[in-house]
Amino acid sequence: RHEERFAHGWMLAGPPGLGKINLALVAAERLLIPQAAAPETLEPQEAASAMAQRHEPADHHPDLHWIFPGNDKRTLIVDQIREMASTLALTSLGGLAKVVVLEPADAMTISAANALLKTLEEPTERTYLLLVTHQPGQLPATVRSRCQALPVPVPDKTMALDWLASSNSEVNERDWIQLLALSEGAPFRAIEFHDSDYINKTSALDTLFHGIHERELDPQSVADDWLKDDLDLALSWLAARLRWAIRARIAPEASNPITDLNSDSLHNAWQELTPRTLFQRLQHTEMVLSQLGRGINTELAIRALFLGFQGQKERS
């Protein structure tokens, strides 16, 4: 039987926006309902709508346990893991398997991860844990070592563009190319950027950081505006811009999305920065992004981040 050869713990790892949750749910269905037909391919907007509504109350298989941050939180807490362990100790209602999807697993607190270890080390019969993670390095080594790793790669660019363009004729191919570049190849993130109008925002965001660099704009005022927006998407944009700048510095002959997006003012403003400085700013941006909702003082963190983007004062 296929479930008898299936590892008890799996870690589905890759950047946000690749469809790892969809893959986990398909795997869960195959374990819980072996005779189920293969799932149909969802069109982009249908898939994006399903993702946006995935945490709303809905009927699902009684032996599928979906653990995710609740009540507008960003972390998985120890009580959730303990409740999950108590439920798994019971007999499966369907008589086959019990499946847990943790999303995202890297959102577990330290105490939650420690509580999960016992279940990973001593799983009950035909129990499977699918850990969906955007940042596997955030998980303790003890958790990672007890899971079978399944890296989810960025899809082929042509395949991703064909899928994105398949049901939305109002978005032209050039826009999808730019959105996919902005999302660094992640189709679901490209849809998020489209729905948030990031193609039109890109030029304005470039202008903001150019103004901060030139000391023409107050970083704290810009930070206050960002705190009202979707910080996850905005910081993801900034991290992507920094990675583009680094690639342009290290491999200037390679194709670069900065040119594709017609936004080179910021690129030019950052020419004076050393690769080391760009890497430091990228590291700071990714640190703030990874710590959102984990007890970090978001207001202070964003302001400190933006202050680091100021250029040097001119010497008199």
C-alpha cells in the first residue's frame, strides 16, 4: 500500500507563492481518500480566490487537521500543537489515515516546535504531518531532521506565464512578464502583486527609496505610510529590488528585471553602494520580513530599516 511507504513527516519547502499548500492538500486527499480522482487544474483567479478563502470555515475531511495562525496572528502557538497531538491520539474517523497540514510551519514558536517533536518522533499509526514552510532555516534542526524534505522549485517561466495568461485576457503578456519578474518566478505571488496594482506602484516605490537615499524624504514619514499597507508584499518587493541590484552588480551582462520594469532610477541611485552594503540591506529587510508578527516592534523595525537606506551626507 502506498501510504505504508510514505514518510510520517514531510517538509514542503520553497518561497511563498509557489502553491506548496495546494500540493500539501492534494497529498492529504490521496492519503485520506486513495480512490479519489486526480484534481483538476485551477485557473489563476479561481486558484487565487481559493487561497484567499482557505481559512474560512468549510467542510473538509474529518481526518484532515489544518493548523494555521488564528485571530489575525502570525505564529503557531504551543496550545495549537498540543491540541493537535491530543486529537491524533484518537482513532481516525474515516478508518484510514490522519493528516496534519501545518501552514506555515516556520511560524511555530520555539515551544510549539518543541511540542511537535514528540509527535514527529513517536507518530501514531498512519499519521502524516505535512509541514509547509517558506523559510525552512527558521525551523529547529531537530524538526528538520525528522522530516523528509521536499523542495518545491520555482516553475519554468514559460509554463508559469502560460498558466497566468490562461484565463485573464485583460492582463497583457508584458504585464505578466513584469509581475512574474517582480515575484521572482512565484505565480501566486505574481497574482497578489497584480491584485495590489504593484505594476503601477513600482515606479512610485522606486521614487520613495530614491528620495530616502538622496535625503529628500523623511524615512519615518515613509515608514508610517508603509505600516498602513500590506507589509508582507511591500517588504517582498524591497527584497526583490535589492536582489536585482546585487545581481546587476555581480553579473552586469545578465538579463535584469530592473530594465524589464523600466525602473532604473533607484538602480542608478544605489550605484555608489558596495555589494557588501547591498547584502547588508537585503539581510536586514529579510530579517524584518521573517520576524513580522513574532513579537517584534513593527513600527520601530520599519523605521530603523528605512533609516539604513539614507545615503551619506554631502561633505561641506
